[in-house]
Amino acid sequence: MYINRNINFKVFLHKAFTPILFLALYGAFIVVLYEYFHMTWIKLPWSILSIVGTAVAFYVGFKNNSAYARTWEARKIWGAIINSSRTWGILARDYTSNLFVKGEPLEEGELYQIHKELILRHIAWAYRLRRQLWKPQPWEHSHKLSNEVRKNLGDKFASLSEEDELKMFIEDNEVDELLKRKNICTQIISNQSKRLLELREKGLIDDFRHVELQKLLQDLYTQQGKCERIKNFPLPRQYANTSFVLTVLIVFLLPFGMVSQFSAMGEGLVWLTIPFTTIVGGIYFIMELVGDFAENPFEGLAFDTPMTSLCNTIEIDLKEMLGKEELPEKVKPHGHILM
């Protein structure tokens, strides 16, 4: 997530320099053909360009709305994960007690270890979900620049290996078993359920509390599934790719209409085709680019949902509920980017 109020001009120029340069050179090429090679037949009536440009703008707008909806849904899902995580923290701590134990009650330290186990395992689930959602898909950005950005951000916001990160919160023998599974997040919640059953059998929670905690695990599965749906089902390519093709089409036609308009305004004004082709074509390009980077909110790039920061919030809140754990520092942005 880019957190600065305005996008840095250098960042913008880095992304847009090549297409803007192409638009300027392309506009100059058409003007040269018109002025020096007297190819006056290349003029295109502005009315035709207006109709095509309006249609393309509507289509690109539809794509951008759809892409933004995916990004906003991703953030709402993670908001729900934070809320459910906080609820899990207080229920795991307060529902597990000696209240229903028929035999020898557990000491305070033993109860604390159970609370700690349930809470830390949940924190591990949140961080692991973030890792799984970062795994690249074929339709996500994979050119050299994006891969470099992805690696750079990954090194800054996830410096530990997947195994070491899990072992920060879960016992080594459990981690070894989890690493053999295909969907580790699913198995972590499964382990939570098994542990709750053990606690119910020991009388540390009653039937009602057991059911309430299981409902919360069900909710976490639901939120995980929603994330996986966005991650594993792209914005339909017939919409995404058609938007790009139409943008290229309008940019291709643009200088032909500009030449027609500016040549009619007076001698020498035809050269205004170059800057205005660059400006108008750049607008269409930027609209397409914004939608293109918004459609995949879990791909590990600068405009992603800030899952590491949200996991960090979960970790701080839940460890604070335990009261005896050392709290991590708040995740800070790097270069105005928070992951």
C-alpha cells in the first residue's frame, strides 16, 4: 500500500516514461508524414475519434471499477480477519479455565501456556495466510521490474524463511508436520480444532464455549476462502485484455485526428499534435495502468493490501491480551510503501 499523500513524481516517471516517450515520437512521426511527405489523406475526422474515444473511456472505466472492487473487498476481508482475531484472543484466554474441571484444577501457569498456544498458533495462521497469498499467479505482473520490486519488498517485510516464521509461534514438531501439507493455513486451523476438542475432553471448556470457539474457526475459514477466491480467480481476462487492446487502438488513432484539427487552425499549428497526442494518450494509458495494478491486491507489489502490517497489528493486539509476552515493534513503511 502506497501511503504518501501524493505519488512521488520519480515513481510516476519511472512507470510512465517509456509510453510517454513512445507517444511523443509516434505523434512526431505522423506530423512529419503529413507536413513533409504531404500525406494529407491520413487525416481522420474528429467526430469518429470522439465516438471511439468515448466508448474506450467507458470500457476502461468499467475495468477500473471492477479492479477497485477487488482491492476494496480484499481490504474488507482483512478487516474482518482482524476483528475475528481479536475475538479469538479474548475467547481463547477467557473461555479456557478451571470452571468446568471435575478433577484437579490446572495451575495458573499451565492455563497461561494453553492460552499462549492457542493465541500464538492463530498469529502463525495470519502470517502464513499472507505468505500463501503472495505466491505469484500466471496472470499477475511478472516482468523484470515487477519481479525486482516484489523481491525488494519481500526482503524488507518478510526477512524470515517460511519455516522460521512458523517456528516463532508454533512448536517445532508441529511445524515439521505442517510443512508437509499443501495448504498450511487450512491445517493450522484444523490443529486449533483438534486442540479445542482435547480441552473439551479435559473439561477446560464446556459445550457452549466449545461451540462458540468452533464458530470462530469456521469464520476464519470463510475469510481465508474469500482471500483465496480473489487470489485464484483473476479479473476475467476477456475484460482485462480487451481494455488494453482498446486503449492501444485509441492511442493509435489519436494523432490522425489531432493532425486534422490542428492543421485546420493555421499554418505551423499542426506541430501541436505532438504534445496533445502525448497528453491525451497518456491519460488513457494511466487509466489503463491504474486498473491493471488494482486488479490483483495480493501480488506483493507496492499497491497491495498491507497484509504484513495487518498481521503485525494482530500479533501486537493478541500478545497484549496475554499480558506477559514481549510485543513486537510496529511495522514501518519503506519508501512510502507499507506491506
